[in-house]
Amino acid sequence: MAKRDYYEILGIKKGASADEIKKGYRQKAKELHPDRNSDNPKAEEQFKEANEAHEILKDPEKKAAYDRYGHAAFEGGMGGGGGGQRGGHPGDFSSAFSDVFDDLFGNFGGGGMGGGRNRAQRGNDLRYNLRINLEDAFKGMQKTINVPAAVSCGSCKGTGAEGGSEPVTCPTCSGMGKVRAQQGFFTVERTCPTCNGMGQTIKNPCKSCHGQGRVEKEKALSVNIPAGVETGTRIRLAGEGEAGMRGGPTGDLYIFIEVADHKLFERDNMNLYCQVPVSIASAALGGEIEVPTIDGGRSRVKIPEGSQSGRQMRLRGKGMPALRGGGAGDMFIELAVETPVNLTARQKEILKEFDAIKAENNPNGSNFFKSVKTFWDSMKG
């Protein structure tokens, strides 16, 4: 039976580049994975074909020979497609699957499977939730926080070894940080149980950190909170996270800001809203009120004659500052006209007298009841 064209097997065009060959091979390797093809008895043979094609086409010299002579270039001892670079036949399934595993998952998790190549592991990033009040968000502030974290061990200087001794190559994985186990017709890689993926072991662990290269300790940090921050603002302190394993780089600390609700002001981005109660007399006759501002100052606001509840007046530039500069928002005063309670007999008498004087003093009420009368008349019709 004639052998299939290598380019056809990988689903690529003749003359494809090295990147295209690699991409085509990776795609085929995923498609033919044993876990995805339990119902396809031909999957293993097809995988072997894909691996053989990749072994030839990824080598520039072999690819040139194949492009010129086809399969004949490797028959009769002319090049031997069996010269697989990992010492096996190009159709060897377990070796091929190991190649794919390296290619697809070799860098997964950073310091896990690839631990043997770089025994030092970067420390974890840390999160710190900081709650501040609205005044601090307006002004900005310098805040000292205490963060519990793993810091580099001072006794061994982060190496994890006692007395300045050096770690040694792990005898189980030979420094790779991972071991391979044959399961049926494919190979599975796991983190080395002896060195936990580090690739090295310590014969004489540091007594302070027990070979970890880091110890738990609380540290005080000074944080600059810029003016204009709001809930959800994230501040990054590079290198202030958890110390790395055995001298690895330190992670970062992320501070998430939460601005507490205020008793007087309600915030909407850069604008502030303040609801101010006013008496019926002040709303009807007009006047002036004094209102607070977020900077701790006071502003006088004129109430127009005949103001209704919900009416807003704007104080320009009296809101929150922009986080990165560029001005400030506005402050809106919203009037809430109060109905008086606990009236004296004289007050009740005056209100009854006022109500008895028929005049068009309540435009909203007049318009409403006119609409009601029209509605009732239409229902009768």
C-alpha cells in the first residue's frame, strides 16, 4: 500500500514553513489524542503517521530530500526515517506522545513541570483589601498597612540550605523536576515526588525555614493612596508579595480600594450629590441655605422662590478630583421639602386659613386634578 504524502498527513501545503509544519503537527496530535479517540481503532496508526511526517519535515535536510525525491529518499538506507531525534522510530507512539506532551504542556504552571530547568520559583502575588472613607479618597493619603507574607529566610539567604551548603541534583529525576511513567502505549509525565518539581534536593535543610528558603512574617508597608480613588481601584506594589522558593523572584502585592458610604454625600464617578431638607416656607418664599462640601468647607446656596422637592442646584468643581489629574467633578444639591409635624394649635389655625384662601398656588396639584376630571368624564361618556 502506497504511503500517504507527508504534507497531506499534517494538513499543510507543500513547501510549508517550519512554523506551519509545527502548527499542523500540533493540531493533528490534539485530534488524535487517545483520550479523544477511544472509539477509533485507527487513531494510533494515524498518530504514528503524523509523527513520522513531522520527524522528516521538521529537519531541513530531510525535508529538502523529501521535497525532491519523495518517499524514495528514505528507502534503501538513504536517510532512514527511523533516525528519530529521540532515539526511537518515527512511528514510535510513546516517544511521539512524550514529544507532544513537552510541546503542549511543558510550560504549564510556570514553576511546576519545568521546575528542573529553573529550580527557583516565583512567589505568589498577594491581595490586600483596604477600606477608606470618602474624605481620604478626596484628599489622597499615605497609609501604613501590615501584610502577613512569606519573606526570604535571613538565615540561609533564601537558598533553603544550612550553613551555606548548596542543593544537589535530584537523583530521581536527574534535575528535570519531572518523571515519566509508561501507561499502555503512551507516556505520562508527573512532578517528581522526591524534589516536588524543583530538580534539586537539600541534604542539610535550613533550620529556620526547613528548606523552603522563606519564612512567614508580617511586614509594614507604606502605601500612597492617590486623590480620586474609588471602589475597585487597584494599586500594585511590585516585589512586595510572597517571597519566591529557594531564592526565586518575589511576587507582587495588589491593594484593592473600597470607599465606604458617606452619611452626607452620595458619589457617582466624579460627581457628588447631597440631599438638603428645607421648610415649606423656605421653599415657597425662597431664601438661602448653607451646605457642607467634601473639602470640609461651606457654601451658601440660593433657593429660588416656589422650589419643589427634587430640584437640584449645581456647585461646579466641588465634586471629586480626577484620579490622574485633569479637574474635578461637580456637587449637586437636591432639595427635599419637608412637611411639618407636631403642629401647635396656632400653626394649624394659620394653615387652615391659608388653605381656605382659594388661589392657584399649587400648579402641579391643579394640573393633576384637571387630568383626573377629564379621565372621569371620558369614562362616563
